[in-house]
Amino acid sequence: MDRVRANPDFVAESLQLFGLPACACNAAGQIFAVNVELTRLIGRDAAGLELPELFTARTAPAVAALLPVAPRIAQEWISALVASNGSEIAVQVHAKPLAADGSSPGAVFAFTDLRPVERDQSALRQSMLEQRAILDNASVGILFSKAGVMSSCNPRFAEMFGYPQEEMIGRRAVEVFPSPEVYAAFGRKAGPLLSQGLPFEVAEAQFKRRDGSLFWCRVRAKAVDIDRNEEGTIWILEDVTDARLSMTEGQAIMTNASFTILFTRNRVVTRYNRSFGEMFGYEGDEALGIPGRALYPSDDVYDQLGKEAFPLLSVGRPFQTEVAMVRKDGTEMWVQVIAFVVNPEDPSRGTIWIIEDRTSQKRAEESLRNALLENQAILDSAVLGIAVVEDGYNLRCNTKMEELFGYGPGEINGLSVQSLYPDKASWDSARIETSRNFHSGRVSMGEYQLVRKDGSTFWARLSGRPFDLSDETGRSVWVVDDVTARREAAEAVRRARDELEVRVLERTAELAGANTLLQAEIVERRQAEARVHHMAYHDSLTGLPNRALLADRLDRAMLAAQRTDRKLAVMFLDLDRFKTINDSLGHLTGDHVLKEVANRLCRAVRASDTVARLGGDEFVVLVPGIYDASECNLVAEKIIESLASPIPFEGRMLHITPSIGICTYPDDGADVETLMRHADAAMYHAKASGRNNYQFFTQTMNQAASQHFELESSLRGAMARQEFELFYQPIIDTGTRRIHTLEVLLRWRRGDNELVQPDQFIPIMEENGLIVPVGEWVMRRACEQSVEWLRQGFDPVPLAVNLSPRQFMHRGLIQSIRSILDETGIDPALLEFEITETALMQHGEQTLEILGQINRMGIRLSIDDFGTGYSSLAYLKRFPVKKVKIDRAFIKDLEGSAEDRAIVGAIIALSNSLQLSVVAEGVESEGQYKLLRESGCQYAQGFLFSQPVEASQVMALM
């Protein structure tokens, strides 16, 4: 407290942090410090006045009587201030000595404006009477008492004190206090306020549990009816024991931390721990109030640090660097600095600096760097190549080594030693010889052919030995000498001796070769003719018959069926979601899948059947010689079974399923074109029926295919004709039943005013790619609507926009989002993206990168249809999502299905452990709503609250 007595400016600055109107007086009652809140409350500057002059004529005498003891004892009372216009302001006065030991004569007076409290009394009373159920589920203890006896309480209150709820009723209030004296003192504080109908509040009060243990609570109280005190009092208790302990522990951590913790505000030191004084050489509090510049060796260093730190600190992000700082005696030191603002929402509230002295480490690093430079200079001057090797890799080498092998500076470092040999056999031979020498304690020496970076080879003499002779498998050093010239001279002599013998052998071989060449040309020509014929009628990837050969075989099979009075079947097969594998894992993976599917199809059908590939992921199976269409069931089931097992490739297990359309001759067509078209239509019906199944052709499929084509054609011009609309469905806070978020839903109103449901046109847009531009339009229009509502004066409500899987993986998504945010000016905090669980799991690290970029924009992320995909917890805990939406399939039978209740409970528990919010979709009954709220589900959405509505109806909901 010596700091306060010596520096009144510190008291004035501290008052600005109170958040309540406040002033400070000396022992004579004269005001010497006032904060902005008090000036704003009474409409005048109170500095220099006597404290009683702030109060009305009626209350000033009482204040004057209390003033002499204020520097010694903390006090609270109700009084009335006088405003500059003469009006009275009812306040609660909190008086506290400047120093607990009385060393600084004077006191601080804080004022709580009671006018808002008085206005809220009626609403509070009504709320207590009407919402008893809410009180019973409150997270704070609530008690009603009359004449010092407990009349009723909620379950939380009884739990806090360790009593059954029924045993609390009728007990005297004194039994929950540490002693009768504490109870009496508490009553003296609360009684005067409550008797006047005013609220009573105390930040900390100690109570006693049933087992005798003590704990701390924040207490708020008010008369049930301010006009009839006999109605009793309502008390609200909040257990603050842990919070109080945390504050004490936090202060101890800061005081005893081994590194410096420093607080600055407005570039001035306002607080620090003991380690700061030890590091910078300041005694006690002498550094308080000094400018931050005093801790740096020059203005340039100080200004540069500010330029680097300000862009991060101004937006609430932490800053870290290493910089030179100066002690009190002027000596410099090198430190690591970590800084972050006290309040990210208001960076002007000050900055926390964590400083660690790294001077000795810096000197050691510099000494090591100099030694390494000296050693490298010695190695670079050598005329032989020198390299250090460990575990088969070059750790480092000299310049001569790089010149020998044709590599640039640093390129050999980290390079495998095997890559310096022309082939693996040479490498294995050298490695075996080296191992034998090292194990025998000898230096390994030998001549080997090596390869340069450009692929050329040369001969070198290698000499190597381990650094530690006792560890022959550890690090070793090698010397390389180019002996190519010497070996070439010896080779020239040997070549001259062998040249004559070679010429004789060559002439003999020429005659034999001419005959062999002639025979080879004949064979090659025949093979080429066979390849051309095969390529004309077979698929180049799988080797299966192509469309031309299939048509020929189908023609022949129809003629055979006519002669034998039998039938044949055409099975049109398409691989489900093959495009996802091809696009995400690459064409190499896609080609492997197609070849494996072709092999499995051939094994699944009879030898007389034909398996053909038309292109892409489309296959056709021709089944001739059948008596009845029902025989195709067995063939289709064998095909589905053959593709059920996963396809392994490069460490992945790829899953693929078929959709099969079947038509028969002559029942469904009399020519090749008709049969193929009808089988194709049946295949699309199989896809629409859930995929991984087979369907027989019917005449109604022609109509469905025609309708699908007409719908797709109309859909392509829908955006240009402005036929798309946005509907909004609220997501409700289960605790308050108020709107938390609005989900944005796309609707299509065709030219004839027909409202097409999303499940009819969204899959078509996903398939043909229209979902990307339409999805961007939805984002932009939703943002424009939110900004328009704000301009109309409505409260901001976050919007949840769905991102389709195809839109999520589109390369232009991030740039599109940034453009929309910039052009509409919407606050990113008012935007939330919903992405299906399956889409998130498909692309691993790429998904994580995209989510990270969206999260850094300030946009919240949630997982839609949670529980229906293949979530990996390893990824889920790394995704920066804030919310999961439980799929409506788990909510539909929630009241009658114990299994669904268990699943929903598990999802909620998992989400809570990962600090994720939970939304339940498809809530349609009060029973479902009650079960979800009891399970801890924070948000709900469904027809129970509202159907999707147009923008013009949203404000009525709010």
C-alpha cells in the first residue's frame, strides 16, 4: 500500500478499471480522484469536493457520520446522490479503506445505481411466480424464507448444503451459517435493504454444509413482494469456492513464476512479478510507472518491436519474438518475448508480457556456429571429397564432394548413399564389403563405379572408417578420390588387345543376325495385325469387349434366341460414386478400381456370358440362353456379392458398389439400341432406389427418365430466370426457447409457380455441377439478407448455410467466401457453415486445411447429419468445428426407442467432452423436446417450433 500513498495517480488510474461509479477521499473526506462513470452518473466533476456534498440534504448527515471510520473499516449502505439537475439518484454505497492496515489514510467509495434494480422488481416477481419449473432446474441454489425460516428451495440449493430437499423445509436459516455471530452480522447487512424492498447482493459469504464443511457463495436476495414484507425473501446462492481458490492460486503462480511476467498499459509498466525485478535489477516497486521504452537499448529496437507486435495484438492474437532488452544498470541481454492482450475484445485494456532470458543460449549458439564455420572452411579447402554418413544417408560434405558428383551447394546433404551408385547390386556389394571391414576393425578401402547427378558414371577410390571404432554401425567419415583417368588408361590397353578378337566374332554374328532379323520382322508384322484387330474391338484399359464388339455379340445372341425359342438379358451396370474416387484419389487409383471390377465381373458370370465396358465406369453383361427373366436375379446377386469386398490399393481399402439395370429380349426390345436404352433407364432407377441393387425395366421408367431429363433441362436456366428463393428455419435454444440461429434453405419455384422440393432437384445439381454456382448464390443472398435486416433495426441473428460435398471440395470455395464477405460487409461471426459428416471424412488432411482457412475468417463450422457417416475421432477432435447436428433419424423415435435415446445421449456426451454444441434436427413433439433438454442438448430444430418460412415472415418469428 506504500505504492498507493506515494502515487495518487495510480489510485485515479485504478478507479477507471472499476466499471462502477467511484471516487477516492483522504482522511478529511476531500475527494482527490474520480472516475468517468461517476462524472457521467451525477453530471458534474466531483474532484475537490467534500464527500457529503455529493449526497442529498436528507442523506448527507448520515454520510458525514460514517466518514470517520471509512479509512479503517469497509462499509455498505443505501443512500441517494444528487445530480447536477437536482434529481435524486438511489445508490448502494461500498466504502473500503485504501489500505487494509490503515497505512494510507483514506477510502474508496463505489456507487451502484439502484434505479435499474427498482425497475426490474416487478418483472422479477412475475418471473418467479410463473416459472417454478425453471427454478427447479436452475444451476444455482434458490431459497424462499420467511422470518428466518426456510419455506421452500430448489434441488440445487439442497444439494449445495448436503440435505435432502424435504429436510430443508422448516429449518432455521442460522443452521447453514458457520456460527450465530456470522448469521447476525449477515442479517445486519441484508435487513435494511430487504426491508426497504431493495435488492441485496454480496460477492462472497461463507456457509456451512450438513457435514460441517465450509464453502463460499455469491449471494443475491430480494423481497418476494416489496409492498408486503411478510411474504418473505427469495435468495439466490452461487457456489464460488473453486473460483475463489483459482484466483488465489493464479496470484501465487504469478508471484512465484521463474520467468518474468510484466503488465503494461498505454506503454507504461503497471504491474510485474518478483522475477522481473531479479532479471532487470529493479528493487520492489520502483519500476512501476516507468515507460516501456526504458527496457530497450534504443528507439529503433523499441519502434521495430511495436511495428511487429501491433498488427497481432490489435486483433487479440499473441505475439512472440526474440529481442535485445536492457537492465537498469544499462547492460544488455537477449530475451524471448511472448505478448498477448489482457482483453481481446478491448486491446486498450493493456498487454501481458512473458520474458525469458536467453543471453547464455544465444552466446552458446554463436560460439557453436563459429566453430562449425571454421571446420567447414577446412573441409572445403581439401582436394578430396569428404562426407559424413549415418544410417545410409549423407549428413554433410565438403565442396569438393559436391563438385565430384555434380551437385549444387547443400544438395548432397540428406541424400541417400545408395543414390550415388549406378544400381542396387553395386550398392549391396559395397555395403557388404564395408560391413565386413568395420566389424574387423579395419578401414574400408576399395574402388567402385559411382554416378553423378546428371547420370554419368566415374570410378572412385573410397576410404571410410567409423567415428567410434567400438560402434561399427554408427556414424562414419568417407574420403572420395576420382580415379577415372587412371582406370581409363589401363582400360585402353586392354581394349586394344581384345579388339582383333572382337572383330572376328562380330563378322560371324552379322550373318546369323541377318537371318534372325528377317524372322523377327515376320513375327512382329503378324503380332501388329493381331493388336490392331484386338484394339478395334476391346477396351484398352480392361481388355474387355468394347461397344462395337458387344453390339455384334448382342446381334448374334438375338438370332440364336430366335432359333432356340429362348431369351437373353442385358444388364447395364454403373459403379456408385466412382467419380468421388477418381476425383479425390486420382486417375491411377480409378484405373486400378476399373481393372479389378472387370476381373471380378468375369469371375462372377458364366463362360458363355459377355462382360463389356462401354467407357468410364459403365459395364454391360450379356446373359444369353435364359428361359425366364427371374434367372437374372442370381446373376445380379453374384455380381453385387463379388464387388462387396473392399479393393486394396496403396495402403487404402476402396469400397465400390454397383447399380444394375436389367432388360430382356424380346420382352423389352427387339433391337440393340432399344435394349441398351431400356437397360440404362432401369440402371438409373436402381440408383434412385438407394444404389447397390438391381432393377428390371418397366414402361413407367421411360416416363421417369423423361421427367428427370425435363427437370434437369429446366433447372439449368432456373438461376437466370430468378426462380430460386431462400427459406429460413429457426434453431431454438432449448433453455430459453428463443431463436439462436436461422438455417438457410434453398427452394425452387418454377415458372408455373410450382414449388419443387429440395430432394427432387438438389441431387441433380450435385450430379451436373450446378450446385457450385447455385451454392455461391445462396451464400451471397443470405449475407445480403442478414445485412438488410440489420439496416432495418432488427437484432442480429446468425445464419447457418449448408455446403454440399461437391461445393466444399471446389478449388474456388475459399476465394468465393472472401469475396462475398468483402462485398456484403457482413460480420463473419453471423455466418455458420454446415458440412455433412461424410463430406468431412472423405479427404483427410485436405479437409483439415480447408476448415482451418474458413475458421480463420471468423466463420463458425458445424457437422450436419452427425451419426450417419464414418467419423474418425482422430480427425474430429482436430477439426475446428463448434457444433454438431444430430440426424433426424435418431430423433424420430426418441420417445419410444431406448436404443435411439442411448445413441443421442452418447453423441451429446462425446460433443460435450470435445467442447462442441449440439443441435437436434426433426423435433416434432413436446416429448422429444423434453428428453433432449434433460439430456443436455443445447439447441433444437423442427416443426414443433416452426416450418421453413420466407424472409418476410422471419421477423414475425423473432
